[in-house]
Amino acid sequence: MTGHVISLATERIKRHDHIVRGTAANGMVRAFAITARQTVQTAHENHSTSPLVSAALGRLMMGGLMMGAMSKTDDELITLTVRGDGPIGGLTVTANNRGQVKSFANNPNVWLPLRDDNHLNVGAGVGAGELSVVFDQPGIAPYSSQVELTSGEIGDDLAYYFAVSDQVPTSVGVGVLVGADTSILQAGGFIIQLMPGHQEWVVDELEKSLSRVTSVTDLLQQGMTPTSMLEHLLGDLGYEELEAIPAEFYCGCDEARAGRAVAALGRETLLDMIEKNETAEVICHFCGKRHYLGTDELQQLLG
Ligand SMILES: [Zn+2]
């Protein structure tokens, strides 16, 4: 009976953006896959991102969401920051293990010519620079690590991060397909990792099946879901799904947080603003929402 209830809930989750988590090869492989068209569309609408920036930001958002799903701690926030010398300048993504993500790009409206293979030139948009990952949970000092960007294409950069920072051989595929009207048509990806103690034959099998993948957006265009993507890639290794998690763009900013940002300006500034009858407007970086604080609210901040 319980199994039936769980499968109904899972079915419901799988109708919208979601992440799946599973294993293969008797636990020697762990895998994550995601579909996030609506989530990336929301980021696109919040920031009026150009197709190039939608792709760059969307790829990093999906990486962040799948990394969030790796976390066993409910309150942990994972922030991925890409800083590059390309015209996009930087990308920031914060995710948790409940499938919630928020993001922004330093320059959301960058346009570059397509690459020779007709793909958006994310690598040129991002440029050379670094990827930093910060793990943050309440009551514990944040832990962070950085790697140099390898290509700026995001997927490669995340794979390199796992190899260097966690010493875990990892394959990352993330892709966003943008329509002529700049809306998001497809967004999805996968992370496949070889766990410590894996045997050589698993590496060989995995390389064989990954070599068949041209791009994630091709798989999505064929109608693949996160589950069928992992079955396609790991079927020969005995893929077993463990969990499906709904995914969404979620900011969580509110008046209180806006108030703390204004309070940080200092007592002098607050008194000055109240005296001049000024109001404060705080625009959230992540979701673009505007929070207004009138004289009364400013007065309250003084305590
Ligand atoms: Zn916000």
C-alpha cells in the first residue's frame, strides 16, 4: 500500500520540473538528472535574459539544483558563482536540497554570434575565470572551494570542479534550448559520478554510453525525461531510481530581509532619510521584486 502511495506522489512530481536521484552498478555509480524548463523560464522572465545568458544561467542553475540534491542537510545552501572575463561578467546561483533555486547574471542582456555548430556560444559569453562553490548552513562557518574555468561552457567546468575538489570522476551534461521568441523550450541535464572503489569495467561501460550522447538538448528533443535519460545512459549498468524531487525558482526574499539590507546602511543614514521624509526601495538581485520601506518602517529599523 505504501509503495502505491509513493508512486502516485512521484508521478505527480514528474509532471513538472524535477530532479531524480539514483544509483547503478551496485552503488559504484551515483546519478542525478533534471528537467527545469519552467524554472529557467522564470529566471529568464525575472531578469529579461538574452538567449545566451538564459543558456549560461540555466545550465548553472541545473548544476546547482543537482548539487543541492546531493546534500543531506535540509538547511544547507549551496551557492555557485562563476566569474569570467567574458561579456556576461558573472553568474550567481543559490540552491538547496528541496529543489529550490534562485539566480542572477551580472549582465543579463549579452548577445554573441552562434558557434559553427549553431549552438549558443556560452563559453565566449562567460570567458576565462573561476567557479566558486560555497556550502552554507546555519551555525557552521561556510565552506568554499574554487576551481579555474576550463571552457566556460558550465557543464565541463562543473565536471572539473568535482574532479579537483571532491576527487570524484564526474560527467556533467547540462543544456538549454531557447526559442526564436527567447522563451525556454527545453532545459535539462545529468550528473553521473564514479564512487570510490568502483571497478574498471564500470568506467569502460560508462564511457561507451556517454560517447553516444551528442548533446543534452538532443536527448530532450527526443522527448526524454530525467528518468529515461538515466535509463538510456545507465541501463546496461542496472540503473535504480531512488527519489524524485520537485524543482522550482524560489527566492524567499521579504520585507524583513529588505529591512536588514537597509539597516546595514547605518543609523546615521537612516536618521537622515527619516528627516528628509525619504523612502527606501530595495530591489532583490535574484527575483527582481521591489520592496518599499516608508518612514514608519525606517523608524522601526532604528529600534
Ligand atoms: Zn527576491
